[in-house]
Amino acid sequence: MLRWILDGLCLVEAGVLNLNTTYKRTCLEEKMFYILSSLKVPFTEQLSTGSGFILDFAIYIDRKENKKIAIEVDGSRWHTSQKQKKRDRFRDYILRKEGWVVIRFGEEFNINEVNNVLQQHGIR
């Protein structure tokens, strides 16, 4: 609950808290949203996959050839325990079987790192 409160405070401070929506970005998702937007990369937020997972961000490289990238931003609160890491590996495995390239960013990502990773995958 404390993390939720801290995330909510971050969203309020950033001026992006919208009480009329059912989903509110975390601080890390907000950071990635602005980076992808500033890089002018077309993306979809909170995309539900065929297996029922919800992606933080989805980028379609080529819909005809089913080339797509899932971007996950992992806060240390939710992605550092062995159980959580095992769950993330399983999730990544299922997503790869669905054709997704899964890219995970930790808390310290920046625009240059995101841009470089996207270029490595043929975006930009």
C-alpha cells in the first residue's frame, strides 16, 4: 500500500493523475511514456495479450509479419525477489511463444538507453 501511495504522489506531482480513468501509470511507466513519446515511437499502453498478460508498453514493428516488442519497466519493489524473478521469467517465456520480443528496463533507464535498445531492434 505504501508503494501505491508513493506512486500516486509521484503522479500528482507530475500533474498526470487523472481521477476519471481506471488506470494510473506508476512513476516508471510515466517516465517511459514520456521517453517513447519524445522519441516519437508509436506504442500502446497496457495492452492485454492473448495469454492474458498486460504489457506496460507494446510496439508493433510490422503487424503483417507479427514483429512486436513488449517493454516492461520493473520497479525494484515488485521485481527483485526470487519468486518475482521466476514469475517474470515465466511471463517472458509465454510472451516469447506468442511472438513478443520482451525488453525489461530497471529503475535507472534513460532516453539514450531506450533509444539504443530500440535501434538494436530496428526501431528509429
